[in-house]
Amino acid sequence: MIECARASGAADVCLTEVHSKGGAGGAPLAKAVVSACQDHIAAGRPFTPLFNNDAPIEEKALRVATRIYGADGINIHAKADRQLKQIKSWGYGSLPVCMAKTQYSFSHDPNLLGAPAGFEIPIREFRLNAGAGFVVAVLGEIMTMPGLPKRPAAADMDMDENGNLLGVFG
């Protein structure tokens, strides 16, 4: 992968081992990102956000859809509109937005492979993640990861004195 990236013109390539080494495994990537940002600014191309932090959620979703995903616009379904109104009434109307979409495309449709153009993104649901400080816009008919129950199964996992795992699903 590193050779392929360099052959494609990547200036700085590094291995990230976050999964196996935690934060320390991500340090080389973090340093490379900071370096790339500094190079970008030094070249006279400062970062310009897509929107102000206090912009409404629907404006943020529209900007991501049109400027990043290449969509013509968004279509907020009735259920999502009701959820958005509730989120705003609770005082969370300007939180950051995360777009949950298919991994196959810059769209909501797994059949529109790659980076399609000329489509409208349906937002079927807005989910408030108040503790994390963002709202998820669920696009199209995707399945998201389920949340944890009140008592996660991991709370009952253990290891006996012989190194045998206990409470693990078999």
C-alpha cells in the first residue's frame, strides 16, 4: 500500500497501527496530517471551512452533500424533519453533523458506485448524540451499528486462574 501510494504521488506516507497499539500507533499518521496541513498553508492555500460552526444542521448537511459528495441537494423526509425540529427544540440545532451513508459511494445508494453526480440525497432520519456532541443524518436505506444495552455483555466477561475466558459468546 505504501509503495502504491508513493507511486501515485503521495508526498508523505506512513503506517498506522492504531488498532494494535492505540494512540501510540496513530502518532505517525497524526504527525503526517499536521505536516500536510502546514505544507498546504505554506503553499498559500489556507483551510476554509464548509460552514460556520453555528450554522443550522440542515445547512451543514446540504453543504457536505453538495460540496463533498457531489449531490444536487438533499431531501429531508417527514420523519427526519420531525426529529430535526425536536433536536432544535432541545437546544442542539447547531451541533456538528455526521452523515451515515453507504460505504460504496459518495451517495446514499450502494449502486451508485464511486463518486456519482446528478442525484439528491434523502435524509430519512436525524439522530442526536448529545453526549458525543453531534447529530447523525442517516442517508438512504442503510443499517447502522446497534447501540449497547444498559448492561453490555462485556461487563460479564472475565478470565479464570487458568487463563480461560468466561462469559464470552460461543
